[in-house]
Amino acid sequence: MSVSGPQRSLSFGSEAAAYERGRPSYPPEAIDWLLPAGASDVLDLGAGTGKLTTRLVERGLNVIAVDPIPEMLELLTTSLPDTPALLGTAEEIPLADNSVDAVLVAQAWHWFDPERAAAEISRVLRPGGRLGLVWNTRDERMGWVKDLGQIIGHENDPFNHEVTLPAPFAHTERQQVEWTSYLTPQALIDLVASRSYCITSPEQVRTRTLGQVRELLATHPALANSSGLALPYLTVSIRSTLS
């Protein structure tokens, strides 16, 4: 039985802890590129457990996190107790009009209704405000990362190649950054376990997939007996200024 997009988008709550342990952060140069000059108030929309939120708070920005999943926001609040964390969706953002300089969306745009989300984002942005989207995708061009893709599915997100944003976000720019995330073998298992397709798979499929990842960790020459892994990423960012 297939799982619908909305159901999958809300499935992360059951694996919120694994999501926090396994998911990578975002490279500083991508975040710098997304933020408009002089930005002070920033909305992290679809904030999850706060992977991007943390990077924004570290910059001294006034950050508001919004996500529809309570379990995700609970973890975010644990690590960022002074950051406002609100339940809400991209289609119904719980903020006043003209309240932020930028809205950033990390790894979540594909879960949104684009037309409704664009209208809400433009409502909460101040004149000249910025919408920034960012995705991490595994760099599968070689080595064990390519083998991992054969087990869990290859990274081929069409949003990384072309995104058409609804009005009033008419002009978009795109940037790509190559970087490396360092993680433990257990964090790699958590990374796989926290992906929506794995969460929503039948139990036997999920068990088989995680077992194959453990076998890869135990047998691949680049991974066996290693306590630390270097996972290369391609981070794609897209930005558009409110016209």
C-alpha cells in the first residue's frame, strides 16, 4: 500500500531522534548566499529538529522556527530553548504580515503546496525580502556512497536541477556547494532510518534495508572497522527576492 505525500511529510515524528542524529547540517557558504544583506529576522520554515535553525542562531539572527510535527519541534527546543518554535505549515504560517526579512526552507519545499506556500511566504516577508531554498544530496559519483544509493535509492531530486517558484517570486538564482559531512557508522544508519520512504515502508522492507546498510558498513573496504565516515554532499541553494 502506497503512502501519500501528506502522510509521508508527517511521518518524521516517529523517527525525530534518528533524524537529529543522522541528518547533516548545511555548509556556511550556502547559508551566507541565501541570506540577504542586513537580514535580522529570519523564519526557518519546515525547521524540523533545527539543523538549519542552529546555523542561523549562531549568526546572531532573530530566528523563528515553524514546523507541523510536535516531536521535531520538541527536539529543536531542547537544543535551542531561546528560539521561538511554533507549530504551523507553509500554507498557514503563524506569523504576522511583513514580519521577517527572509524565509529559508531546508529540505522541505517538495512537501509544500507551492502556490499556497508562495502566497503565505510573500505575506510574512517584508518588502524586498528573500525566499531561500536549500537541499543536501549525497554525492554518489564514486565509492561507497554510490553503493549506498543502490541499497536505499539514488539521489535524483528534480528540485535540485530546476525549481519554478510561483509569483511573486519571479526571478531565481541557483548555487551548488560541494562539502563533506563526518559521521559515525551509527549516524549513517540513523540517516537511512529517518528518511520518509524508510519510515513508511512495511516493517520487513525497513528491516531488510537497514540490514543491507549494516552489511555495507561491515564489508566495504572503505568502511569496515572505521569509527568515522566521510560522506560527500552536493548542497543546492535557490534564492529569490520578493518583487
